[in-house]
Amino acid sequence: MAKKTINYNYIFLFYDIADEFSPKGKYRLAKVFKLCKQYLKHHQNSVFRGNISPSDQISLQNKLKKVTDKNLDFITIIKVINSGSFSEQTIGTNKKEVESIFI
């Protein structure tokens, strides 16, 4: 019997890019941010999340590996089945929502 593969279609991505104030670090930080923004919604500072297909997950991971330094940078991807498979509680003001009201 074949093993069933689970498709994780929602991810949280957290990153910490080292030496963000050095020229190379700043370049990597901008590249990582831009790549994540192509696939996911920017949630807070260095946190992205959203629906993503398994093939796009692989593509994003491969692109991130090319622009980051594995000895200096840190990226974590938490995969869940869908946006309904976790509970979320927010304390404080979501600044993005407040900003959108005034625009």
C-alpha cells in the first residue's frame, strides 16, 4: 500500500538575516523579503504567512537557499494543512489594519 502524502497548503515563515546593516546582509535581507512577498502575505516584521501550493513551497525554498548564507542566516517554515487547522489570538493593535483605514 502506498503511503499517503499530506499536502501542507498554509505556512508561517520566520527569518533572521544576519548582519542586516552590512552591505551583503542588507542585500540578502531585501532579497529574502522580496521573495517571501511574492508567495506569502507579510504579517509582521520578519514574519510571513499564507496559502501556498506544494510546488510553490518548493520553489520558494529553493530560491531562499540561493540568496541566504546558511552559516549566518536563519529561516523557519512551519507547515499546516490549511488556514483552518490552527487557532490564532492577537493581543494589541494590528498596525497594518490601522494604516489601511487612513489611506
